Amino acid sequence: MAAVIEQEVVQHETTAGKTTAPVATEASAGTDRVSRTSVTSVRTGDSFDRLIQGIWLVTGVVDVMLGIRFLLKLLGGSSQASFVTFMYDITQPLVAPFHGIFNTTVQGRSILEPESLVAIVIYSLIGWGIVSMIRLMNRPNPA
């Protein structure tokens, strides 16, 4: 989480004096009161917030696509459907480095592809590592 500093400055100014108006109400008889209040809020966040959010967004999109691939393989998605073919084509380069780590189990049309799960874990760890490194490099030095 990014460090968020919230600063609030409240200024009160009260002036009391004699009423110069010819008509005085019962509540303000004899005094003139002016009250002014100003509130200023400043939000200062980490300058790398957008970069960190972008990295998590990319990591999340990759993980969701790999999860969809895993479910389509597991549930026996038809390769004649254009969406299924599209998802397999898009995610093939992401899963390719992990082929052969575990045996792929096939039963009927269902395929248990553990390399998709391994890819999800590895890409999540890579995203976490990059975000941690950015936060470490951006950490304020103790004075």
C-alpha cells in the first residue's frame, strides 16, 4: 500500500465588536460576530502508485486468461469454437515455458493441464517481486 499523508488545516477567525446596524436582533444585540472557516486537504501519495497499479493490472489479466485456459481444458472446451481457439492461441506462449514439468492427464475431452496452474503461480510471483522491488527502491531513507 502506498503511504498516504492527509493534512487538514482549519483556521477560525472570530471578530467581536459593536453593532452599527440600526436594526438589532435579540441574538446579536450589541455585538457583531464574524466567523470564517477554511479547510485545506492535501493528499500526497507515492509517486509510483500508477506504475504499481499497472503491474498488478497486467499480472491480473495474465492470471485470468490462464485461469480461463485451465477451465476450458478441464471442461473439454471445443476447439471448433472461436473463443476457445482464441484463448488457446493467446495463452500458448505464456504456458509454453512450463510444458513438461508435470504430466498432462487426459480423460475423454477433459485435459488436466497443471502447467497452466504453475504459470499462474509463477507470473503472480514475478508481479509481486517487481512491485516489491519498486517499493523497496522508493522507500524513504530514515533521517
